[in-house]
Amino acid sequence: MGMLIVMTSKVSDKKVKRLMLGVIVVFLITCFLEIFVFNFSRFRTMNSSAMPIADYFSVNGGESVATEVYTVNGPVRNVYANIAVENGDEAYVSVWMTDAGNKYEYGTPEFVVCNGSFRSRFSNVYPFGDVKNIYVIVRAADGTVAHVKDITINRRVPFDIKPLRALVIFFVLTLGYLIFTDSFIHDVYFEHGNKRQIALTLFVMLLIMALGGFLNKADTALVQNPYWPHHKQYQELAHSLKEGSVILTEKEVDERLLEVENPYDTITLQAEGIPYAMDYAYYEGHYYAYFGIVPELLLYYPYYLLTGRDLPNYRAIYAFFLVFVAGSFLLVTGLVRKYSKRMPYLLYLLLCVAVSLTANFVFLVARPDIYDVPIIGGIGFSFAGIGLWLEALNTNRLWLKRFSITLGSLFVALVAGCRPQLVLLSGVAVILFLFDEGLGKRKLFSRKSVIETVLFFLPIIAVAIPVCWYNAARFGNILDFGATYSLTSNDMNNRGFNFDRLFRSLYYFLFQPPVVNADYPFIHSADLSGNYMGRLLYEYNYGGIFVANAFMFSIWAFLLKGGRRLEGAVKGLVIYLVVVGLIIAGFDANGAGIIYRYTCDFAPAFVLAAALLWIVFLDRSRGLIDYTFASRFFYVCVVLTLVYSFLTFVGSGSTVCLENDNKVLFNVIGDYFRF
């Protein structure tokens, strides 16, 4: 906050006093929420007298044990279950009672008691009047032992002040106060080269990178050291490359697989007991790594040569996440410099944060399995490459222009060796370099730009040669990336095309409302089952990108109102990006299925379009939309976007999620939402 204040010398004493008064009010509101709202149970049980109803006993895995019936004839406000779980982390407790309104006993839903979460031992209960009799049932999960030390009713809940929760609330409310009032913050504009702004921007970028490190390691060994064989393809390819082969020599092909008529009908392979390597590419009697070669050459193979050890997938994902975050900041900066005359610096910073922490991208770094390695690599290189192209257009320094064009083209070219469909994003170069200021002022393909044109294409050719060679070495075709040779859950060669599957999948990808309820973790996977008369591959989905992600609301505004008044280049970029997003979404929907990670293929196009539109809408000089409304609406959308990203991180309903794989962290986070 102090940095923002010193960025301008035009702030009057009156505004400073009003700012300080507002911050004090926000601080008091934060204290009230932390002390009285989040510690409601403390005040609710302040005058309670604890009554033990059970002593020490143990419950073996898969069994349930009930305590003796305890006669209360009085109020019951909570149940405290002091349980330590052996060979696991969770035990499950339900409360059974009769009360003034119920002659016959009834039970409550189970609540979870987790090792490492003291607050999870408490559960408020809400009987009908005074409780007559009460007992508790403790259930232990399979393979665990629940050691019950004591069970008590009406135990006083201690104060649970969480500084991190208070800090987040204070920060969100303070930013909201600054944006919703006529504060000086709206007059502190983004200035390229401002040292204070650069320092603060780098600080925020490093914070996001550090947060990504936490998210990347949050899941347990299930994804950090996966037991699924097909998640070691990059590691196995490194071993083969050292031997001079692109064939995965460590994978033996069963003789019966060589003789089967259709090796890609994996249901038949399972029914006939023919072993095969799931999710590997199989072609003419050999196994190959299905995924792009660029992550292998940049990370896995050098790491193996240098250390003799295999690089874990989650580390590769984090390395690409760093590229992605840096590319996001570079991209937003380039868009602001090119398409905005007066962008408030705070809104610029919030835009960078929103792009970097979009839910789809958070999902990739927080679920670090092999599928996500090439996807986040492709997104990172795309954003960094386009950001560098924008730098080339924005700078007047010839050496920097040429360097940025060259490096930008190199990054964009690397996308083809990560996630080929993301190459469509690079089509923005046509608009940026040829049509942005009219053909007469094009930046490439002119007499004055021969060197720049060569530098633009040279890295693309340099990367295309080895990528095409790798494709030819595996499948005999320089343009064949092997999508149809994967031994996956359905035969990709005969999958075909139909509009029913396409429209159904696009609905879930784009417009499915998120499934939200009042209980932590608040968000769950949507029900994707339906009456599709065929095989429809689906896993889970936390909501369609246009509905669940508030950041996309600028695209809705463009479609409904603002598009007619946008300048040609901006309108062209937005239309191109939206069309590309729809094409990629349709391609993934028809070619694979409804899988949440596939949203990350088309999300970059929509995020880039939405970011550009926010920049234009927030530029007061254009008069496309009322600035006061736009800035406030933008802030609300950013907050909702970050909330949705958090919910995606903790959400349940998937095969790999915190609730299943890191129960302690899942419940510790849940403590922040216990009142």
C-alpha cells in the first residue's frame, strides 16, 4: 500500500486522511469478522459445561462402534471427539439422539475427525430443544485404526484466530474500498519503466510463483510419485534417447498384441486378457511416448544425463508454470502498452493476477500428472511468445525489437512440440504484424523489414525440423503427432464425428453451471451422465468456462454491447481468439471427451480475448463503457475468478483431489471455514 501512495505526488491531504480513515474502518470490520463471526462457536459455547460421555476405546478398520447411551435431559450444543487415527488420517463420527421434538432417536450426518486438524474434532449439533438421550457412533476407514481418547458434549470451543484468513479479508476489503471509492488509486496509471511499479510488479509475480510452488506440492505422493505406469513415459523416453532410439525399449510388446486385428480396441484387449500399455502410443509393433518431445528435450533428458535420475513430473510442471506466470505478466504488459492510454496501475496488476491464477491453469499446477506437462508447457510458451511479439511492436529500440521477434517466434514454435492444437494461438501474429495498423504499415513482409521477417521465421523453421523428424521417426509422417495411436479407453481411429457428442461436450466445456453447495469444499463435479446413445468419455467437470469463470464476462459484454465500437485490430483479435477457442474446444470434445484438463487447451484463447477486452473497457479515454462501473465490475470479477480458482483447487468429485489424496491439508484448509 505504501508503494502505491508514493507513486504519485498529486494526492491531497484530504484524500490521504480519507484513505487512512477507510483503511481503519476496513481493519475494524476485519477484526469483527475474525473474532465474532469466524469464532461464533466460541461464543455459542461460552457458558457450556463439558460432559464426558465416553472414555478410551479403539475402532478397527471397516468397523463402527457406538458409545453407551448417555442421558442428558438438557441442552447439547456440540460434540467433541478426540480421536487419533493410525495408518490413516480420518475417522467418521455420527451423533444419535432423542430430544424434545423427537421421541424416537435420529442420527446426524457423519463429520470427519482428521489428524492434524484440532478444529475438526468439534461439531456443532442443533437438536429440537433439550436432548434426552445421546450416543455417538465412530467409524474407521478400511485399513486404519481409530483410537478414541474421549468424547465430550458441550465442550467450550477455544478461540481460533487465523492471521492468514484475517490478512486475506483485510486485503480484499481494502482493495475494494480503494476501487469503489473515488480514491487516488484511479489516477495512478501504468507507466512503462517506472521503477517503483516494476519492483512491485516483480514482487507480485514472485508471490504467485511461490503460491504455485505450494499448489504444486499440495497433493500427496499419488501424483508426485504416481504408481500408474503410463505416467513415466517421459522418464522412459529419456532412457531410450540415451540409447539412441525414440522407441520405448523398456516396454515389451506382448506377442498377442502383434497378432490382434485392431490393437486400439482396448475393451477387446481387456476382455481377451491381452496385456497392453495404457495411454502409450502403439505403432507397428512398438511403443512410443504419446506426448510432445519438447518437454523431454528441455527438461527430462538433460536432467537424466546430468544426474542419472528421473525428473518427477510435478517438477517439470512447476518449471513450466514459472514460464507461464512470467509469460502472463509479459503478455498483459504488452497488451496494456499497445491498447491502453491510461490504465490504472492497480487494475493492471489485478489483471496480471487474474490471468496467472485462472482456475484452469491453477488446476494444471495443482494436479501435476503427466497429462498436464505438455499442456502447461504449451500455454507458457504461447503466452511468453505472444508477449515478446508485443514487446517487439511496442519498442523503438531496433536490437530489442529483433531480439523479441526472434525469441517470441522460438517460444511459439516450441508449442508445436508440446501441445500442437495450441499453435492456433500464434495466428494472432497475422493481425499484430500485418493488419494492426493497416497493410501499408505492416511490420513484416515489407522492404524495410527483411531482417525482421527472417528473424521471425528462422526459429520456427529451426524447431519444426526436429519436431517433424521426431514425428516421422515414430509414425512415418512429419505431420503425424500420434493422436490416433494412443491405447486409451476408446478407439481413436474409429471414433468418428457426430453433432450430438459435439454439442453435448461444448455445453459442459463452456456453459455448464458449477455445482456449488453450502458445505466445504463448496464445489463438486457436475453430473456428466446422460442419455447419449454411444460411448462418451468423461471424467469430471467443475463448470463451463463462460459461466463459472467471472473473468470471461468481458467477452459477454463484447458480444452483447461493446463490439460495435471497438477499433478494427482489437475487434479482429477478439473475434479470432474466440473462434480459435471454439475450434479447439470442438476438436477436443469430438476427438477425446469431456475431461477438465482439456479446458486448458482452449482456455488460453478465451483468457487472452477477455484480458484484451478488460484493458479496452478500463481505458477511460475510449468511452466504450462507464469507467466507474467498469472498474468496480472488474474488481468483483477478479475476486470471483480467484475464489473459483481456489474452489477448483480444493474441489471434490475427481479421482485425484485433496479430499482423497491429502486429507490432512484438505481438513486444515477446511478449518478456515468453520464458524
